[in-house]
Amino acid sequence: MDRYLLDTHIALYLMTDSNELERDIRELFDDCNNLLYVSTVSAQEI
């Protein structure tokens, strides 16, 4: 199991299903065995 702290831009791309992310990156985040974290600061940045 891998853990990732997402940058605000990446989190937004994932939440909006944007095409900005390359396929291999999207597959990495779609893997159920990986944990994704978003900082509370991201909410302030948005």
C-alpha cells in the first residue's frame, strides 16, 4: 500500500475528472490499494 499527499491542483483535477492528468498517473490514483491524502490547507487555497 502506497500513500500520497496530493497537491491542490492534482486534487482538483481528480475531483473534476479533468483530462490534465496522464493516464498512468490517473491509474495510480484509481488503485484501491493506494491511500490519497489532501491537506486541509488545500481547502483554504480553493
